[in-house]
Amino acid sequence: MGRKTKKTTETFHFATCKYCEREMDRGCVKHWYLIDGKEYEAIKNGDDGNKGTCHDCNARQGEYHHPGCDMEICPVCGEQIIGFHDCDVTEVILANE
Ligand SMILES: [Zn+2]
Ligand SMILES: [Zn+2]
Ligand SMILES: [Zn+2]
């Protein structure tokens, strides 16, 4: 029986955040959202009532979720930011770190 080898990079590395461009083994850089024309600071993991490390983006307590994380809540209405809510989220503004 023949054998095949496959590279494991996809399996053994965390995905890279397209915003902060870091591997998602920890939280994102500080960021704000432009919502209905105003800037709002993103809600950190922990400040949203989540306990422990984020299961979706690996943000630890006190770190920012990566934009697109399904646990991050909207700083305006408290609903899931990538879900359905009445806010018009148009931009992510990232701190230079
Ligand atoms: Zn990020
Ligand atoms: Zn997260
Ligand atoms: Zn909202």
C-alpha cells in the first residue's frame, strides 16, 4: 500500500486575522468600529460577560476579539456584532501597535 505525506501547516497553525495580521492564538489589537457614523471602542472579551478564553478567536480575558469573531458584541446595542442588529457597522479602525 502506498503512502502519501501532507503538509500540516493548515492544521497546526492558527488562522491569521486579516485585520491585525497576527495569528489568532491570542486577542486582537485595540480597535474601534465606525457605527452609524460614530466611533465606538470594541468590547473586550470578559467585558461582554464571556468567561474564559474566547472559543472562536482565542482572545483571553481582557483582550479584544478579532473582528469577525462570533462572540464579539456590538458596542452600541449589545447584540452579536456580526449578526443581525439595527446598527450600520461600516469600518474597523485599528490602533497602531
Ligand atoms: Zn485581529
Ligand atoms: Zn472572540
Ligand atoms: Zn448593534
